[in-house]
Amino acid sequence: MTVIDPAPLGVADPSKPTTVRLSGEIDIFTSAALRRQLLSTLHYSTSLLILDLSQVSFCDAGGVGVLVGIQRRARSMGITLALKAPRPFMSRLLHNTGLDRSLPMTV
């Protein structure tokens, strides 16, 4: 799992959403590291944090748990979490879990 962090120096342009591109697998082996990285990103994120899922090749229950936890933390900080470009398997997973109704999608 790779996170391509848009603001490595901790500086975000408040006029633009913060976008984080994820790639690889989000599973039991990578979810803890992803959670830490996304929590760190929230501290300098703008009011909209977009997770680009276009390069995610697999996601298990641990990955879904990370998305739910980050959404809750973001909401408590006044940040909206949105997902972008999920692959078909990920769209099905979000639909089957009902997360497609609580996590907004962006284009």
C-alpha cells in the first residue's frame, strides 16, 4: 500500500481540496500504517479531504474500517471526507456495506 501525500511539508492550500492518492492493497497488513498516515494528513487538510482510490487493487474489512474511522475523525474536525474514482470492485464493496450512502463520491 502506498500513500502519495500531497503536502509533505505540512502546508495545504486552503482554497483547494486536499487529495491523497492511494495505491496497492488496503488490508490487515497495511491498514494500521494507512490509518496513521491519514490521521497525520487530517492535521493539515483543508475542509475537504479526497481519497483517490483509482489505484487501489484490493480492500478488506480492515481497509473499510480505516475509511469509517477516518471519516469519523474528519467529521469531528470539520473536514468532509470524499472518495474519488473507486474501481468496480471497490464500488461494489462500498455499496454492499452501505458506505456509498455515507461517504460522498467526487469526480
